Amino acid sequence: TRATKAFVYKFYPDASSSLRVSPNPNKKLKKADYPVIYVPGSYQGWDPSNTETVLASKLSDNTYEGYLYFPEANTEFKFTTGPNWDVNYGDDGADGTLEPDGDNIVAADPGYYKINVDLNTLTYTVVKTDWGIIGDATPGGWDSDQMMTYDITSKLWTITLDLTAGSFKFRANNAWDINLGDTGADGILDYDGDNIAITQSGTYMISLKLGIPDYTYVIERTSYDHRAMFFTDGQSLEIDNIEDFTNGWAVTKWKNIKRDGTPGSDLTFVDTDFPMFRLADAYLMYAEAVLRGATNGSLSDALNYVNEVRERAYGGETSGNITASQLTLDFILDERARELYWEGHRRTDLIRFGQFTDGSYVWPWKGKVPDGTKTSPHLNLFPIPSSDLGANPNLTQNSDLY
């Protein structure tokens, strides 16, 4: 099941920006064109021409650095100054000193390594790293790291967690020897750099991109609103072809599983319970009735009811609460969409608010048009089946257009 961007925007007004809140969120940082040396080894087929397994010299001073992932124990490798074997270095004594045509260097354990090479002094270091974040914005404060996970496909370290307003830094191996901050808040990381600010509490996904300098990161605010249940991997936001199920974000609100995570009893026909009466629906009905002029209710109660619904949706946080001036009928229509989607309410709600056919609200493919268009108001009523008309001559069809 997929959703149009008009619905997605009710949660994410600017879904195209991925809710990024890191510096330069709309600028894709490009790796600078620094001089490099190559690191052929058993982990990549001993290919000195592989431009993905290199170290870079940020200062162009013959000192090189980078991070490489070795998937297996006892990985062997060497350094070459070009994409060939003409000038290569190894380590005959395994003492951190390089020799031309020296022995293969061995990394004993699998993992993600920080490698530094100084061709001025013919020395090198190889340090295995596991990355995390630490800071007063994190659950562990400045006392303990929140460990990240490395993905070998994306080559990113990532973590998703709840943060509070404050700051954090990246660091390796639960120690301060190797730590990264962002001096200048330009999205490029610096060793021992400034703390990275988090201005609002919420759930965030943080990604760390190392490899070769420049090292970068992205902070993405995941939805505060936990009702936004979308599957986006491999899905486009735009629906160019309604028959292509990779067009549009998929909805994961309903899952055919039991409360303990085991599959439902029937894999063909979903046996998930369908809610018929919901307290949240009653609260939103109350607010709508007050806004439409009901005299036996109060605006303050209506606001409290709506905010109770939103606090539950925001995981108990009040950051999603609205004010009295924001409580309008348009807001109620959108809030009912957020709260009750895929529960059989939307068509009736849109008709009641005058937006199903000829109102001002359109969505992609409304009226069978990619950008959406108004439709005839006769569609507000379903046609009476011909069998019913034949059985009862007193019935009149709902519209001459049927």
C-alpha cells in the first residue's frame, strides 16, 4: 500500500530535504581532490588501481590518512604511490617502519581501521576503530558512548536515538584519543573539533562518513510523530506511474503479526484486528464539533483533547502540541488524516469538509491527473446498484451522470 506526497507532507512539509538538520543540509559535500596513495591487499584482490581503497594527504605534505574496512582476520596489504606496483612499501620487521618492496602488513582482526602513513619518515600506524557519539545531548551524557553501527554497503556509521537539546561529538573506542567535532559548523569534521549542537529534543538518525578526508556527517530528525509509518527504501516520493509499486512511499501501519512478533494465523488474508471505536477519534470529533459552533463544549477542552492525541503520537513529548490559534477546521482535517489513515475514515471526512471532489484540496492522481484536479460533485455519492433500482421502482439514481 502506498501514499501520495500530499499525505506524506502532512507529516513532513518538506519531505524532499529528508528532514536533515546538520549544517549545509541541502549541499552534498564532495570529497576534496587531495593527493592519494593506494592500499592494495587481500581484502580487495590486490588491486593497486582501486580508487576506493586509498589514503589522502589533506595538507599535500606527503602524510596520508584514511579509514578502511577489513572483513576478515589477518588481512594483508601494502602501500603504493601510484595505481601500480612500481613504487610500493611494506614492513619487513612489523615495527611500523616502511621499506620499499617490504613484507605485507597484517591486520590481525577484522574491523574498521584508521591508517596513517608518513612517506617523509617512512612510518605508519594502523588502529582499529569502533565509533560512537558522546555528549550531554545523548542518553549517556559525557560519561558513556552511544555506539554506532557500520554498514559495509553504504560505508557509513549510523545510529538512531533520542537526543535532548545540547551537544555531542564523535569518538572512537570509547576514548578521547580519536575524536571528531565540527569547528565552524560547516558539515566537515575536524579532529578535536567543536561540539556539534542539537537545538531541539527528538529522535535523530546520525550518519558518519569517513573513508578519506574530508570527513562528513549528516543529522536527520526522524519523525517526532510516530504515526508516520512509511517504508522509503527503494521508493520514490513521486508517483509517475500508478502501476509501479516503487512509486510512492509505502505505508507500514498494519502488519500481519501478533503482539509477540510472530506471523498471523493466515498469510493470505490478514487477521489483524481492525479498530472500530477509538478514543482519539472521539476527541477529534469533539474538537471539530466545537469549531463548527457546538455550544455545549469549550475550545479549551477541545485543545486539550487534540494535544492529548498528539502527545501520545509524539511518544509522550509535548513538542508536537498546538496552540488555540492553530486549532482550525483545516488542522482537524489534516489531524484526522494523520491519526486515522487506513481506518476507513478519509473519504467521509473529505466529503464532510467539502474537499473530496470540487474543493480546493487536490492530491496526485485525483481526477486521474498526475498533479490532481477537481472532480464532479456527483462523485460524493456512490451510485445505487442497478439490481437495487430494478427491485425497487421507487428508488431514484443519485445522479444522471451514473
